[in-house]
Amino acid sequence: MATDLVCGMKVDPQTASSRSHYRGETYYFCSPVCKGLFDRQPEKYLAATAPGEAGTSASEPAPVTACGGKIEDPEKYPSAIFRGERVYFCTAACLAAFQSDPERFMAGEIEHPV
């Protein structure tokens, strides 16, 4: 198993939703949302990776919302379980969009509510 460097979710490389190639390494992601965040700032996410351990987190990552926002206090955010993992949402509207079709939302196919 690999670790999504953006959200910390464990990802099976064989069934990963998304992947990126960067500096000769392949990184696996739980969703296109996490892949997009990594692709925009790979060094930011690699900085939290221990040397020689590409694809695994050096420490327990801070929780992030489904749209990639870092959160300080998870108890203050709406959440749901997706593929056995807790996913946090920035607003109740974001959670409602997820609940309408979780697979499409996490694949980035449903517009993030404003």
C-alpha cells in the first residue's frame, strides 16, 4: 500500500484513482482532487516525506477537507466515511454534494459548491 501524500489515505497502487509521476517516482492518490493539489505543489507534499520513503508519510498527516484544505480541529467540520476512511468537508453544502454521489464527488466530477 502507498500513502496519498495529500490526505494521508492508504492507497492500493493497483486500484488507485489517480497517479502522478514526478522526478522519476510515481505517487498514488485517492482522488483527482488530491492528485491536482499534489501536481500544483509537489515539493510542499514531499517535504513531509521521510528520505527514501516515497509514497509514505513521515508522520501522521494533518487532516484535510475533501477539497484539500488543512484543518486544525476536525471536530468542527462535517464528515462522512468513504471507502473505510473518514473524510472531512469544508461546509455542510460540500458534505451534501458528496452525499448526492460520493464516487463522482471524490473523482472530481461534481462541482464543489461555492
